[in-house]
Amino acid sequence: MIHVAQGDASDISAVMSIMKDAFDPRFGEAWTAAQCLSTLVLPDCQLLLAKDADEVCGFAMTRWVLDHEELLMIGVARHAQRQSIGNRLIMEMISRARNAGRTKIFLEVRDGNNAHDFYIRCGFNPIGRRKNYYKNADGLSPDAITMNLIL
Ligand SMILES: CC(C)(COP(=O)(O)OP(=O)(O)OC[C@H]1O[C@@H](n2cnc3c(N)ncnc32)[C@H](O)[C@@H]1OP(=O)(O)O)[C@@H](O)C(=O)NCCC(=O)NCCS
């Protein structure tokens, strides 16, 4: 049975296992352990872990900025995808943000990433585009689509 719990910097090895498994290296979107740790030590950042018993199968990292929450990263282990685990992480994020008085959630997603459809399904709306925001390993520079969800 899947449950979502708060994590912290001590969960970095589980987060990195999912990161390496879930993200396609062609797109250079995965963060390094150093990037994750420097984010997780900040007081306005939060790590949510989806666990199947004690095994971490997904994570989400968020940051509180003024009146809104930003989704920085979300990943679900490949073998556990399309089982509503990503959705559970987003719903927990929404619930916590609402309880904390935030008014919106923001995120950015690479144009062409299937996660765009996932975010739409979770209730996010596209609100803008950043031209050539990402740098792929193959030299291409896809746009970022910015999305929000009003709480
Ligand atoms: C995006 C991601 C977190 C979704 O997690 P998930 O647990 O597989 O998603 P869910 O099972 O909760 O999906 C909910 C709905 O979103 C949509 N969806 C999810 N993955 C999708 C995909 N690959 N293509 C199209 N729609 C998708 C579907 O409508 C799905 O419902 P359905 O399975 O009943 O059709 C996961 O695919 C992932 O880790 N991707 C790689 C990392 C990444 O790109 N993260 C986002 C950028 S930070």
C-alpha cells in the first residue's frame, strides 16, 4: 500500500536512485546529489516521498516562494509509473500548500515531456513559454512550458 511521507536530506540516496531511473539522460533534466542536497537544506524547501512499505518509489521536491509553492522536481520509479503515485504526490503537495495558505502552485516542464499531460491531468494550466530554456545532450534547446494551479 502506497503512502506519502515527508522526507529530508538523509533520504538523498533513495531520491538519487529514483532520479537515475526515472529521468531520460538525453534531456539533462535530472539533478545531481549536490544540487538536491543544497536545495533540501533550505528551510523553504520540502521533500515528499511515496513509499511502498519502506521502499521509496517516488519523490517530489517543492519550494515556497512568497504566496506560492513551486514544484521543482517529481519522479516515479519506472516500474511504478502509471499507478497514480505521481498523482498522490501532487495531491499531497496541493493539500499541504493549501493548508499553509499558499494561493498558487507553479512549475516548468520541457516541451515534449510526457509529464506535460500528467500535469494537465492533475489540474495544472499552461500559462507561458520560455524559448529554448533547456539544453539537451544532443544540442537541441527545447522550450519550457510554465504552468500553474490556482489553489
Ligand atoms: C511524470 C511522472 C512523475 C508521472 O508519474 P506517474 O506515477 O506515472 O503518474 P500517474 O500514474 O499518477 O498518472 C496520472 C495520469 O497522468 C497522465 N500521465 C502520466 N504519465 C503519462 C505519460 N507518460 N504520458 C501521457 N500521460 C501520462 C495520465 O492521464 C495518467 O492517468 P492514467 O494512467 O489513468 O492514464 C513520471 O512519468 C516520471 O517520473 N517521469 C520522469 C521524470 C519527469 O519527467 N518528471 C517531470 C519533470 S520534473
